[in-house]
Amino acid sequence: MPVKNRFAEMQSEITEWRRDIHENPEILFETHRTSALVAEKLKGFGCDEVVTGIGRTGVVGVIKGKSNSSGKVIGLRADMDALPIHEETGLEYASKTANAMHACGHDGHTAMLLGAAKYLSETRNFDGTVVVIFQPAEEGGGGGKEMCDDGMMDRWGIQEVYGMHNWPGRPVGSFSIRSGAFFAATDQFDITFTGKGGHAAKPHETVDSTVMAAQAVLALQTIASRNADPVHQIVVSVTAFETSSKAFNVIPERVQIKGTVRTMATEMRDLAEKRIKEICSGIATTFGGAVDVTYHRGYPVMVNHEEQTEFAAKVARDISGQCDEAPLVMGGEDFAFMLEERPGAYILVGNGDTAAVHHPKYNFTDDAIPAGCSWWAEIVEQRMPAA
């Protein structure tokens, strides 16, 4: 079956919601306006229950089908937060907030799930219960974990959970998915080398923290090239380097470097943490300095469950005619926390030839709305067919 006609009829309305959210981006857990808008819409649609404050600023809506002989409960999740990026699109509905922008399409995700919620509330052509989940703080805040920690899955008896993300570079409205490990675990490290500062003309009287840190930047690359099995995925990136002195003629006392580690397997995650600490300790000892290493484990690997992935792909094929196998993605996604608690699947929907996500010129493509909404609705109607 193709895109549902109802969503073609609703596209302009859903687009208005999306562009309003785009104009008013909110970061991490500060999604107060967006959460209020979502809750107001869900109540207006006639959802059987609307609850705010789950995971601080998350919103949950409950829609019951015409019957409930199956006893099934399916969760559908969209993220609401923006990024701390200054928008450069020049759109008439561009962000009105400096240094905040919907540069990852969460405005589109939220609008599409609202569209699906409106349709499902109107038709209720399914046997079971739908829980629509609007999550804050996907972009590094772990809002998905906080919603789970608030007992969301057990409170509403969610049995399966599904998520979606737009994907630039894919044809608009097309779909892509993979079973198993899909998005990477994302960890961060913070390393401070301490030496003995002094005059740049007298390096022999110092313990040069800049040299130590520079050695570390290069040596950390050997984790992937010389410690990890080449068939495994691991990316170690140093992304910040800051000295305690900014003077041209001072050897600084301290240098701080920061970065991220991306892995697809627990053993690679463990290896990265172990080797970062060992390498930096060895370098500090070699040069007569000291080092402090903080390794923070962030989002886990996002793993799609096989049965639910096959089902999600079938629904996508019904809508668009095909669903490709997606490549591994070394970016992180905190839907991983929900998939650790319940079986489910996460799919990509094409956003067309646009700037990449997290780019100041990115924009969600409104033409993807009918396909995205149709996928949400068909997940429900096919997984819980009307009795």
C-alpha cells in the first residue's frame, strides 16, 4: 500500500507544526515550549491520556484502539530537542533563537509523530494500545534513559518500541534499516597533562605539557590502527586541545585535551578505555609529568531486534516499494536505552539532497512527512490489526 491519503491531506497542517517548532528551538531538557505544544495537540486530538514531566520534560500520550483483545501495547518515539548551532539557512521560518537550531530534524520527527497521533486518534483502527513518546535531550543529554528511569515502559506496559530518523542523501520518503548493531556507542574522554611551566627560551628548565599532549594526540590513533582487530569498528577522535597559557613565549603548566570514542562492541569499548589510560600514563611518565584521565561512557550501542526489524522493513516496503539495508552509523542515538528495555527497531527515512545533519544549513524536508507518518500508522495497524 502507498502513502496514506489522509497524510497527504494533512501535510500542510503538519508542515505548519514543524515550522513553528523549527522557529522556536530548545536545547536538551529545556523543551518547555515544545513539550507544551505537543501536550496541547495530543489533548486536542482526543488521546485517552496525556502525561507531561516524564524524563523531566518528556511527554507521553496514550491512544486506545477500537478493541483490546490482543492486549498489545506499542510505543512510538520521537525526539524534540535542538542543537547549540547558529542557523545559516536564511529560511523565512529560521530559528529565532541565537545559537540554537533544529539541525538534526527533530522538529520533523516530532511533527510526523504528532500527525500519526492525530490520525490514530481519529480512526482507532487497531486492536491494542499505542503510546506516543516525545523525548527531550537526545543530543547528548540522555533523555531516553531518563524517561526509562522514570518507569515509562512499565507504567504503560509497553511491549515493543519503534523509532525513526530522517537521513540526508537518501531519496525523499525512501527507507533504510538494519538488524543488530546499528548506531555506535559514544564515549567521551577528558585528559589533563601537567608539567612544569616556564620561559619558552629555557625549555630545559621545564616539563613541557604541550609536548606530552601532542604525543598523546598521535599515540591515541594507534588504538584503532595497532590495538584493535581490523574487522571491528572503533573511532578515536581528539576534538579539543587547550593550553593553560596563551602567551607565545610561555611553556604552559597544563594542557587539556578532549575527544570521543565510537565503538560497535563492548570489547572495543573496554579496549579503548584501557588503552587511553595506559598510553597517557606512559607518556606522562616518559616526560616526567603527570596526567589525569576521565573516561565517560555515554550512549550504548543501539541494537535493532531481528523480528521487529523485519517487520519494520516490511511496513516500509509496503509504503515506498523498497527498504534498503542501512550501513553502520558511527554516530550515537539514545533510542538505544529504550531498545535495551524493550524489543523494537529504528528506521531511517530519506530527507533528499540536503545539507548533512548537524550542519548550520541543514533543513528537514517537509515532503518526507506523508511517508514518515504513514510508517508510524502502519506499524500500529499492521502489528495490532483490528479485531
